[in-house]
Amino acid sequence: MSSWKFRGVALDTLGIVTLVSDSLMMPQKRSDNVTIPFRDGRVFVQKMFEQRSMSLGLEVSEASISALESKMDTVKALFGGRSLGALEQTLEDLSVRTALAEYTGDLNLTRVTPVSVRMVLEFIMPDPFFRGDTLVSDEQVIDASPKTYTLTNTGTAVERNAKIILTGPLENTVITNLINGCVLTYTGSISSPRVVTIESVNGQYVATNDLGANVIGNVTHSGDAALFVLDSGPNDLSVADATHTTGTVTVEFYPPYL
Amino acid sequence: MTNTDWNEWRLIDSDLVTVLGIFPASESHLYLALNEPGAGELKIPLLSEAAGVVASGQFAQCSYRGAVRGGFFIENISKGQADASEGAGQWVSISGRGALSLLDDAMVWDDGTSASTRNFTDMTRAEILITLIDEAQARDALVNLSYDFSATLDSDGHAWTDSETLKLTVGTSLLDVVRQFARTGIDFDIQPDAGAFVLSAYKLGKGTDKSESVYLRTGENCEEVTSDEHGDKIKNALRVAYKDGYITVADGASITARRRREKLLDLKMAQTSSSATTIGAAEVELSKDPKKSISVKIYDGIGARAFIDYDLGDYIMLDVQGVETRYRIYGIQPDWTAQQFSKVIVELNSILYENDIQMAKDIDWLMDQWNTANDANLLEVSFWAAVGGQDSDITAIHDIVIMGNIIWIAGEFKKIGGIFSSGIISYDITNGKFTGYGFALRTAWSVFGIGYCLYIDGADLYLGGLFDDLNGDTMWGLAKYSGGVWSEVGGGVSWEPIDGDFYGGKPYSILKQDDWLYITGAFQYVGVHIGSVDSPFGAARYDLIGEVWEDLGGVIAKRFGALLKHGGDIYAIYTTFSPTTYYVAHFDGGTTWTPIGDPFDDEIYCLASYGDDILVGGKFTGGIAKWDGATWETFGGGTTGEVRDITIFLTDVYIVGLFSDLGNNISKYSGGAWFTLTTGLNAQTNAIALFDTDVYVGGLFTTAGDKPVKQLAVYFNNFESLVDYLDNDSSFDMGAAIHNAPASAISDADEMGFWEDVTNALRKITWANIKATLKIYFDTLFVHLSGDETIAGVKSFSNKINIGAITPPSAGGDGSVNQAAEGLSAGNTAWTFGSGFASFLTGIFARGTKASPSAALTNDIMLKLRGRAHDDATYGNTSVEIRFVADQDHTLSAHGTRIEMWVTPNGSTTLTKAITIENDGHVNIDGGNASTY
């Protein structure tokens, strides 16, 4: 069975961990299909994944009541934090997946014995995806136009927030995902050794160069609300560029898992 | 960028160029309205980077479906820093007005004088707007704005045809100027894109008619269909105040249905009850019923797709459970939540409401004309004038249409206005010139062809008539004039099958809808040059794209007449035979004509759209009738004669034809009554067309307003139009007109015209004004001698003066005191009364100048008393004289003088000093022995 850590603390050091709802489940989707009056059924609307909730069972048993009270202080200190913390799952194959989670429950204790309590640990993950701990970093030298290659998203979810690094010399660079039709365009020149980084910071898309200048005005996209989308599995990418000599396009992301 | 792209908001800095970021928008909406800035709003997390940099004056630019669709200037920033939901309630909501509000940044600037208005003369509205924008940009305002129209062409390449004389109040924002111009029918739009805000202006309105291709249907794509009705502004009985009193205009049906609701309408600038009635009736039409609006909420993921399938200004079809109504789109409001496609609220106005808007525009225009005229002391006139002059060779005029400033005339004629052109000719209102087209229309039978009908489609003109040749090119009965070139349409029409000869068909009516050209008339075959199609009863349509004809006449014998497009549908007159019946029929768009209402008892000649109703004119009992959607009823009490053509201005109905009970062959129905146009026309009139309020008519008549004309005339209400006409009409001899006018003594209230060079327009002035003006002017030239106008009460006269009735015989007499009459002594006497006073004559002398006098020196003469006499040949020189002479150089203490008496000895003409009274009192007798007493 998977083992779990929260904020770096292995939960099985606190007690016996049991699963109530685990990562084998998938986050819910939100939104609803559209009702048209006087029309049977509804009109399909593409859904988005809702934030994810997860519950773990924990039984804490100590030799004495005072030891139990001391352990519960440790538990409360761990889960009482107000910020997001890393919830880390180690799978049976020892691979690790991490999500940012917030503890939202009240521990919901059940006193089994005077020195033993059971509780349900309730987590909310605003970003519903677990991330693999190995960064996928794919750098391609754009020495042809178009330069085509395959980039594999090893996760089970669609990657919508990959970091894209453009290293000059590049000019009017157009990155197309031939699988899903998403197109990211950087209009203008990036001379060597300038580097432009396009990424999502706190949910907002930004584009800056290595001198700190905001160059988001040079970025346009098509095909999705996200700037660029990598489907789960292999993605055939095409990069068109007016220079296509030694410039590089790097795509980085931690694989997302449902 | 594709038309399936999601929406995205970008933050543009206040320089309107720099893109600062992409908003992490939670929910947003954009409100786009025709000719209004609209608005926008979006919500972003308080803790986002964008929230930290957002500031007033920046622009939020919205893209959707692959293109920029609008945006808004950030004017309101509302931060929810804490609420019951704590962190989840921390949002920044930003909102503001849309792109068109950029024009609110600049205003009508003063002209450097103290004038509170800017005056623009003889300019197109576009030219005025361009002037104002250019001025603003010279002041560094509106630096990001450009425009894609010019002073001569609109954004679609249509030529502006207006010529405005406008006063704009200094301080009026350019946004309000645009709103004012939009009320005249021009649509405006700003397309924002970072760094470039492009203003467009559409003379013919923004958008196109997509009512045959874009359907919003309940049960298919409409989430909600709602309508609102507001009756608080209903007024159905107007008391209209005009120059000479009051008239009442009321709507009986509205009063019955909604009780009598009165209002005063102040139209003091209206000169006559007739013109006041025109506006009053139109105002009643606008206010007698409740106002209705309708909106439809659409899920954009289904289609029709906003901005792709339809956009602002387009016409679409709304199908509510089988009832289809054509609407124009006045507002689009997409709302985005977290879905790919938005919910779009589309605001619609029906054709009826569209008519209201057009009528409101026309009222505004007419009121503007009156106000301008009133402010400028212009006159409202009622004046008939000939068009084309007495040397025109016209048998009959059959149709008149107006395209911008060009009047197209079709009929049976050879020459108009000195220009040879048979059957078709154009007349330029701006310069009074006719343009002919050679032997424009010829037939194999009679050399001269005949034009029967005209139809305007944008910048193109369609002509139907009896002809087989136009300007040397073979064209059978149907031609198109586009870009200065005539071409045949669809291979022409014919009465007989083609066999090498022309057997003229006669189109009587033409109409275009979508890509179909409909024609009716006396023909049996269409497309004779491209593949003849039978149309045995003279009704067919031509697919202008596919270039194929379809017969619409059916199999039942009938003859078709006038066509009408009304409410998106097509109607036509037709007559069946055996038995003879006269119908107006509705065309279903396929092959079926369905008569509406009962048949008429005699021929029908014309159709016109009148708001929601249809008017027909003809030879039937009553002569004019109205279809209200259910029945035909005689309109306005009808006429005992025939109505040949109908045209509408506001709610006024102008008819022409062959009648005398409502006026002589022309009449105007306004506010429930018929009005004559002075003495009208003396014979049948076939065609009428309005150029603003100028009424152009053609027919068989030979007098208009009792003046001799040649079957073509114009009736002016507007003095400036009349002046333009006179200015352009070479046949008008102003000198002869003045010479032949009856003499009359002038009174203070009598008026005269004059040309004002500042405004370059005719103005009037009364005799009282002239007298007062001349007095003011003369007072600047001459000193008024009855008062103390000069310094210290000294009265002066700058030129020579003579006192007495006898004018001196020579210039040397200037400044003389003369006889009152010959035969009398010139006894000019100085009277003095009172002790210590005396009458005196003084000579004052100084050397130097007036400004710098210097002392008199010895022998300088201060005064001469002289006598001269006529010697039978001339007036001799001085022959006797007393001189008052300085006897020493004068100083403050030395004023010595002497008196010399000079006489002329007998027999001599030499003046000789006789006696000197020296400074010491001694008398020196120069001519004899000196002696001292």
C-alpha cells in the first residue's frame, strides 16, 4: 500500500494509516451541460476538473494518556497549518507523486480506548493533479523549420501549465501540438543569448526574458484557454521558426496524474 | 487563432500599447452596443500579479473565437478584501466603458475666439469628425486612434453624399458628436487592438442582412427569449405650437385603447401648420404605443456563433415556436464563466422599432434643418420649379429614384436639360447638371427606347424598359449601371422567343433581395441571351450568383405589376383574367403568390411600405388603401381619382396620380388630413421621389404651381435647396425676374435676400434692418453736428462747408458763406447780446505747425479782410483789403502790430497799400504825404 507524507512528515510515524478515499479515485468534474428550452436532453459542455478532496484514516495509539496527548499535539501542529503543504504519496513501485494540499478537517476523533484514538484526515487539493517527482525537461535545437518531434507526457492528465523556455537565436517562433491543435506563438526576435520563459505563476500566465522584461505582449495562443496543452501520452510537436539555427525550445513539466 | 478559441483578457497599459499581462479571469462579460461604448467587467483574484498592477486608464482587451472582440477602459476597480467567505472572497472586480469611449477623451475645441460654437460649412459629417480628431491629435489627445474612412468614402468604400452646415458647441465630447451623427443613420465602431484603435464609420449602417441564413430558434439554440414592454411614455394627443399658433395631432386608435394622454410639442421654428403637422404626426407615431424590446440568450457552443455568424448591426431571424421575425442586432453581451463558449445575450429590435429609430432620425434631421434655418434667419418656402427647362423633349416620365445626390429619371423622352438621352438620364442635384447616355435606349421599332422602372441597390442602379440597345451595346430590356458602366442583366427579357429580332419585353418593376433580382412586367421570356426561360405571365427572378432564372408567374393567367419589399417579404400586384380581379399578393419565397385580403374593383398601380402596414394606390374605388395585416381599408378617406405613386416621409404620405379632390394630382397626408402642395400639377403624375424634403415629380403635366414645366418638376420646402436650385439653374434669369416683378412701396417688415460670404449662404434682411444698419454705418463716417461729439464741446467738420443755398461758382468758394438765394444780400451777421460781450471775427496765426507752433515774426499777417468783384470777364483778384500785421517778432512781452489798408487805384488792377496804422498809433498814408495825428 502507498505510504503518505504531509509537510515532510511520514504519517505512519503518527499512527496506523488507512485509506478512506485514495489516489486511485479521480477528481470530480465541474460545470453542467446546457439546457435549451423545448429541446430534449442537454447540450454537451466540456467540463473541467474540480479541486480534489482526499481522506485518510489514522489510528494513534500510545502507551499512556499523557503520551497520547503529546502525540495529538504533534498531530494538531502538523495539520493545523494554514497554508498549502506537500502531500506526498509513495507508490508500491517506490515512485513518488506530490500534490499541494490543505488540511481542512477537524480530525473527527473517535476514542477507541483511553490511550487510542481514530480519526479521519481530510485534505483538499486546489490543483487536482498529483505531480511526478521527476521533471520532464525536453530541449530541442530548432535547426529546421518546421522542426518536428515527439514529446511524451508520462502523466495521466493533460498538462496545461508547462514551462516553455525559448533560447535565442529564435524569431517568430510557432509551437504547434499536432495532436490537439494548440498553437503557441512568440512574435519577434530572441537574439542569443537571451532566454524567454513562458510559464504559469500562481495561476497567471507570464512571459519574461532573462533581463527581467515582461514580454507577454509577444505571446499569442490558439486552441485552448491554456497557453499550451500537452495531452497525456505522446504529443507530436512542430516548431516553426524564421531563424532555425542554434536556438532551442525547452518544455518542462512535472507529469500530472489524475 | 481559430474561431473555436476560448476567451482571453489581456491587460494593456495606459499607453494603450504595452501588453502587461493575461488576466487570470474568473468570470467576465463584455457588452457591445451599436454606436455606444458598451462596457465590460471581469473578476480576478486579489492576490494575482495582475491585480497588483491594474490601474485606472488601462485597457482590458477581450479576444474570443480567434480575434479581438472589444474590451473596456479600466475605470472602476473594486476590491473585495474581506467578506464572509474570507480568502475565497478576495477578488478584484474591474469594469469600465468600452472602446468607443476613447472618443470621450477629446472634445470640440474652441476656434481661438470667444465663440461658444464651432461652425462647419458644407462639409460631410465624416470630414467634420476627421477635422475634430486631427485637431485633438495635434493637442496630443487620441494619439492611439486612427480611422479607416475619409472625408469622401466610408469604411466600406461608399461615398459620403451629405453636405452639412453644423454648429457644434465647444466642449462637446467627440463621443457625443459621434452619437449625434449616429442619429442620422451612420454607424460607428472602434476595433481595439494593442496600440491601434481604429474608428470605422458606415454610411449604410454596420452589418448585413443575414435573416435568411442566421436563425435563432427556440428549441435549438435559445436558452431564454424575453421581451419587455414599457408604456410610461405613451402620448397620443399632441398640441403642437408653431410660429403662428397651435394645431392638434392625435391618434384615435391609441386614445381608444390607452385613453387620451396629452403633451405639448414646442415647434416654434415651424413656419406653417403643415410642417408642424408633419413633425407632430411623426411624434405621435413614435409615442402612441408602448415601447418593446426583446433579448435572446444563446449558448454560443451550439451556434449561431457570436462574431462569426452574426455581429452587431446584422439582421437575423428569430423563430419562436414557428413564428419567424426579422430583427436587427443592437447589442451583444457575452458572459464567460469557466466554459469554452459563452452565454450570449443578444439584444434585438424589430423592424417596427427600426422604423421608429429611422423616423426619430428623420425628425431630428428635419428639426435640425428648421433650427438651423431659424437661427440663420432662413425662410421656409413652398416653391415649385422646373427641372430641365423648356427645351426638354419629354413625352412622359415613368419613374424617378434618388441615389445620393443623383436623381435617375426613366421615361419616354429624347432630351432633358439640353442633354440628348432617350429613356434614361441622371440629374446631379449639387450642380444642376444632367448626364445623358447618348442614344441611351433604342429599339428596333422606334429608335427611342422607353425607361419604365428603376431600382437602386447600394451604388448600383437597375433599369427596366423597352429597349434593345444601350450606348451601342445589345441589352434587352434590363440593364445595370455600376461604376460608370452599363451592362446587361441576365441576358435580358423578351415578349417573343428570340429569333434574331427584338420583340420588346417591358419590365415594370425591379427589386433585389439577397442575391435574387426580381422583375415583373410585360414579358414572356427571360434570359434570352444566356438560355431563354419561359415566364409567360411576366414574373421572374434571377440568381445573381448562380446566374440562372426562375419563373415566378405560375400557370394561372395573370399580369404582374409593382413589387414591394416589406418586412423582409416580397409582395406584388397582379391581375387575373376571366374573371378580371386585382390583387396584392405575398410571395412565399418559393413559387407561390398568395393574395392578401379581398380583391380590388379596379387596377392597382403602386405599393409602398408604411411602418408596419402596406399602402396601395390605383384606379380602384378610393384610390388609396392600407393593409393593416388583416384587411384593406381606404386610407385617409381616399380620393375620387387615381393614385399612381406613393412615397413616405416620416408619417406623411405623398401621393401623385390623376385626381383633383385632394389637390391637383399631388397631395400630402399628414396628421390625419390631406394638404395640397400649392396649386399642384396640371396633369397626370406618374412618379414621385423625395430628396430630404424636396419633392421631385414626373409625369405628363406641363405646369407645376402654375409655372410652365416639362413633365418634370421639384417642390421645395427648404430655402437652401431652392437657392441651390437657382444657383445651378442656368435657365433662371434673376435680372428678368426682378424686372418683371410688380412694383411695391417698401415697408419696414418687407424682406430682401443677400448672400452672406462667411457662411456662403443666402440670408434675409428686412427694410427696418437695413435702415438701422445704415444709420450705424453712417455714424461711423460723419460727425453728428447736433451734439458734442468732439473734445471739449468743439464741433468740427472734416471737409469743405458752404453756408447758404447758392453754391460757389468755383472751388475757391469752399468754406464760404453764401446767399440764401440769388437777388438777396448775403447778410451774414454775428449777433451778440449781453453787457460785456461782443461779436467778433478773429484771425489766429502761428508759424510752425499745429502740433508745434512758433512765434509770428515781423510782417506776418494775422487776418485779411478782402473784397473781390466780377470784371465782366471773371472774378478778379482781391481789389481792396485790410490786413492785421505783426510789426515786430512776437515774444511773451512783445505783441506789436499794425493795420494796413490796401486799395486799387482807378484804372488799375494793382492792389496798393494806402494807409498804415502803425504800432504806435500813428497813421501813415502811403499813397500821399505822410502825416501824423
